[in-house]
Amino acid sequence: MTFGEKLQKLIDARGYTITYVADCIGISDRSLRNWIHSKMRPQKPEYIGKLCELFRVSENYFIDDDEFDPVHILNKVKNIENRLSVLEKKIKK
């Protein structure tokens, strides 16, 4: 499970709203939604600490299960290579 999936699971389990969690952490609703949809991750360690405190979980809970999976890493590399190829084609035009 990704960071965002785990975060959504905790929010749903507690019945919290996005606004409530964002206010507790001190961030915008938009930032929290970006975390949930894996567009971003918390930039400051204190945000992870606040999440752990709010949901009463350890920091280890938020480590992506697939973060160190070789297949997952290979897929990420291929995705980056594909995006670079598209950009190179645009530059050559």
C-alpha cells in the first residue's frame, strides 16, 4: 500500500474529514488531497509526526510496502524513461 492509500484508510476508519485532518496537521486541504492521491508526500518530517500522533500509529506505518520492491522500482524507471523520450521528441521539433 502506498503512503496515500494508508492515509486514506486511516481517515476513513476514524470518520475524519479531509478538512479536519488538514487543520490538525496545519496544511491545506489541497496538500492533504495531493498526499492521498500520491501526487506529493509530506515535505517536513513534523507532518509525519503529527499524522502519527493524530492516528496513533508509528512512523513505520507510513512506509510504502512497495517502495523497495524491485518490480515497482523498475516500473518507475520505465515511466521516467518514457516521459524523457516524449520530452526529447518535443525538443527536437
